[in-house]
Amino acid sequence: MNAFLRPLTRLLVASALVVASAAHAQGAAPAADAEKQKLIDKLLVHFHPENRILQLVQQQGLNAMQQSSIALQTAHVPQERKDKTLAEIHDDVQKYIDSTMPVAVASAKKLTSPSVSPLLLQNFSVEELRQLLAFYESPVKDKFEKLVPQMEAAVGQKVQAEIAPTVDKNAKAMTESVGTKLRVAATLQ
């Protein structure tokens, strides 16, 4: 019975904290919350936390293409048939993206503000939200963002040059190992 009461006690304590928090939030100055919400709405015009979800939808299609290409290569499918099959798979992937993205975009637009606003309301003051908004509307931010691809490329080139032999060796070992396992699996059927 004691084991049963512990989780129940935790649940009651958590519920009490939620009720107390809600009561405290209701006692907060409505004008400050209205001003904060206005700033948050302006901030969400510039900041898009939903973009990660949209990238994941696209990544699923990219993964399907990559896995298909590897499977066809591993199965030693002739190049002409491989190209034709990949073109057909590309059409399927494009159909997936075309049908899924509008749903994901609509859902993200609908749920971003209700999901993000409470977090921003709770964690930032009016002054901090003004500072964030000033940053997002700043020409300095735009200037910095224009340099991001160049900075990423500069780092990427240096890292690639430094680790290319190791990456190539490890990728070759992985490809050979995966290929062997796939060939063994295919011949055991």
C-alpha cells in the first residue's frame, strides 16, 4: 500500500503546484502580460521554432532516397535500371513531400504561438523581450546571418581537410561491412 501512496502523493503535490502556479499567474498584471504577448507575437514573425519540424519532414524523404540508392548499389542493380528506379522513387518521395508539407506547415503555424508563447511569457521580462525583438529586427543580425554560410563553409573546409582520411577510412569500412551483411542476408532468402 505504501508503494501505491508514494506516486499518488507526488501526483497530489504536482497538482497543488500547478493550481498554485495558475493562481499566481492570474494575479499577475494583465497589462504586462498583454504587452509581453504583443512583443512575443512580433518576435514570432522573425523567429520560427517550427522550422525544425519542417526539416524533419523533408529529411524523411531524403533518407528514403539515400537508403534506396544504397540498397540498389548493394544489390548490384545495373546502372540503367538503378537510374530508372531512383527516378521513380524520387517521384514517390516528391509526392510524400508535396502531400505532407502543407499539413505540417498548417499544424506548425497553428501550434507555434500556443506552444512557444507560454514559455516566453514565463521566462522573459518585458525588457528582455524588447531586447530580443531589437536583435531580431537589427540590421547587424541581418549582416551576421549573411555571413553564416561563409563561416560554416570556412569551418567545414578546414574540418574536412583535417579529418578526410579518417572519415574516408571509416566510411569505407562501414560501407563494406553493411554491404557484406546485406549480401549475406539477400543470399539466405
